[in-house]
Amino acid sequence: MPSPDFDPIAEARRQWDTHWEDSPTSQMAAVTSIFRAQQILLARLNEHLAPLDLTFARYEALMLLYYSRRGELPLGKISDRLQVHRASVTNVVDKLCERGYVERVPHETDRRAVLARITPEGRRAAKKATEALNAADMTMQPLSADACERVYELLRPLRAAADGFSPA
């Protein structure tokens, strides 16, 4: 295990500077930091969700259904809203169905479409999972709420550029 004083991203940045003159070192360090933070957060979130047999991907889909007006959405809309490939949504919904949190139902008017519908057990799991994540401050320690707000705002233009919304 590396020394607690060793920062692998700082070392990568140093190496980048040494080997790639006039390159976007700050951008490389930012991208690497964001990806490492994502790995850390995903592991922490999944640890809190594991007792309910949820992963963060399953939790996101479950919450999307929880918040939807009718408690159901077409799989394609889930894919669009979560910004993931349709095959990934199929896998996530399959796992939620296996656990009894979601059921697949035919669309009322479109025979080609399938809806995912949250079950009462899914609503209970969504509530318990959210309570656990809220109690853990969404696993964002050691960042304060103010620091989290700054991160959110700092990344807003990047999200806007990718998603086509205005960051104003």
C-alpha cells in the first residue's frame, strides 16, 4: 500500500509535465481527479446500498421511478434521463425486478414499449436507501456542504456543454 503522503495524481501530473512539454497538464490533472473521485464515491455509495441489494445505478433508476408521476416509465425514457445506454437500463431493470423492487408492464398504447413500474417494496427500499445515504451525507466527507455546492457549480458548464442546457 502506498504511503499516505503519496498523491498518485500529483505524481502523474509531475510526470506529465516532465514528458509532455506545453501540454494541458491542468486539464489532465482535473480529469484524473474527477475520475478518481468518481471511483471513491461509487465504492462508498455502493457500500451503503448493499444491504438493500442495490448499487448506485439501481438506486438511480429506482429513484427515477419513485419520483415519476405514475411510478412508471418506458425503459427508453429511463435510458435518456439517466444518460446511459439502453442495454445498461435493461440490465439494471432486470436486477430490480429480481429483487421485487420493479415490475415490467406493457405500455397501454404502444405494443412495442415496455414500462418499468416501481412496486410497494421498491418504494420502501428507495426510502430506506435514501435515508441511509442522507445519514452518510451522500458519502461526500470530508467535503462540507458549501464545498459540495462549489463543486456542483464548478462542473455545471461542463454538464451544460454535454447536455445542451444553459448553465445560467
